[in-house]
Amino acid sequence: MADRNVSAAAGFLVEDFITSITTQLDRVQDALRIKAVNRPLTYALKELHLELKVFVDMDAQGHVMLRAAGPNEAGASTLAMDFTTITKPMIEENTISLAATRSTPLDNLGLKPEEQMRLERLGVTNLAQLDRLNGSTGASTVARMAAMPVDRLRQALLAGRPRLGPANPPAPRPPVVVAPTPPVPAPRPPVPAPRPPVLDTRPPVFVPRPPVATPRPLPSRPLPSPVLRNKLGQLLAQEDLPEAQSLAADDAAIAAGVLEVDPGTRRLTLPGSNLQHEAYPPTVRLNGEALEIDELDDDRLVVLLPHGFQPGALEVSLGDEPPHCFALVHPLHLAPGEAAGDDPWAPARRPS
């Protein structure tokens, strides 16, 4: 992209100039609408004609730059522009839909700036348009028209596939092999000189043996009560749980395939990338029943969980791709009405 912070003497982009003019014309129309509250509308802006003396240039990225001619500066070109009014049906007929602009931009597909510029000249500005053109003409034709290797185009299409979890999972690092350091031999202590033997002339002393203790069996302790056992899979439906409780699954939970969700959770957020691909619409099922998608963005998917949902298999399908399967489980809780003090293995309470 060209630098939009350059001074007017260095030049300006054509799109920036036209956008600035139309923005100011929109303000004129807004002012006329406010004025019509107290005074009948007597005029409206229908057409605007401009003739500019400019020098035309193009940068390395293919952007056309304009520079206004100074006083008595020869060699400038005359650029004529006419602005006129159009209606809403004309705008919808001659522009792309807003839904088509929600797809992944070309910047996220690993393409070089010159490759993006060649695709934009073919009318491709995002992944959905690239897929549509690829389905109509084929990757070889698109690569030939864009003057880029077909392998680069296929890599871009593969990078734009929707996926759950981190966009770029870190590659495993190779183990670092450290050569063992040979131990340094410790210096040997000096060998003392042998002493002559000393004769013991004292009478022998009788030392009695200690008594042998017989082990007694320990008293048996009761087993822990079910209070502290694993509560995985047990439904804890409580009506006083908050309605708007939500949970965002992290990348580690996505990679492990186990999502620990409290029974009161209503909104479950799954991270991902390129999830707005129109060729891969997402569908989510819990224990075979379809779930409602509350929000869909390029980097996350938010689904609504039913009241009192049962733990089980959560399947997320992205188009015709194989589904992503997760184990939706409840965290470990105590059952209603049970207390930790009812268990003999629980810590004893101090007398009050």
C-alpha cells in the first residue's frame, strides 16, 4: 500500500481525492436535510464538474499518484471529473454485496504484494472471490492470468480454508541434545600411615538383645463417600443459574478435544480462522441435535447451548469437511444437598 501520510506536494492517491470530495458532498446533503425542517428545500446538488492541472505518476505498487501543478509550472495534464447523483438501486446494481466483503482478505493468505496487485486487477480482493474465480476457470487459468506460479495460488487457497483453533499452530521444536560433560576426577585423599595395633585388656561385657516387636493389624477405615468421587457426566440443573453466562474455549482446549463447560453456560465461543468462508458454512450439533449459531466472525464462532444441556459429543462441521469432534463435559462439582463435612476423609472442623 502506498503511504497515505505524504504531503500534498509529494502527491496523493486518486481514491483518496475522490473519497474526500464525496465525503464533503455527503455533508452538504446532510445540511440540506436539516435545513428542510424549517425551510422548504429550494435547491439540491445534482452535478459537480472539476478540471485539475496535475502531474500523473505511478509508484512501484501500481497506485496512480496525482500532484497538483504549481503556479506557472508547465507540462501538467488536465484531469476532468464529473460528479453526479445516483439512487440506492443503482448502487446495489453496480457494487458488490456487503456479504461478499466479509471474506478473508488477500493479506491473510501469504501472498506477496505484487501477487495481490495482479489478483486485484482481475477483480479479486478476498478469498471468496478467489474461490469463485477458481471454481469457474480453474487454478491454472487464474495463475496464468495473474502471472504467478500455480503452486503459489494453490497454497493461498489452502491457507484460506476455515479451521478451528489457532490460525498458525506452532511447529514442534526439535529436542536439544546436550553432550554429557565428562566428570572431573576428584583428587584422592592422602593415605594415612598404618598405626600399630592396640591390645584391649578389658574383660568382655554382656549386652542383651532388644525384644522383638510383633506387628498388630491396623483398624480398617471406611472408604470415601461418593461426595469426593468423580462427578464427570452428572447433570447439575439449577434454575437459579445466570442466563447470560458464557465461556470462551482456548486453543489448548481445542487442541485437546475436551471442553469443560459449566451447566449454566449459554454461549460457547470457539476460536478459529477464515470461518466466514461462504463455501464452508458451519453447523454445530450437540448429541445429534443442531445448535443455534449466535455469532459468526472470521476468527470465532459463538453457539447457544440449550437449558440444562447434557454432556456429550459436540460436532462442528465446516461445509463438507470432516467434522471437528469435542467432548463437552461438566466441571467437577458437589451434588446439590451434599457437603464436604459428611465425608469421614474430610478435614475435621474445629469446635466453635
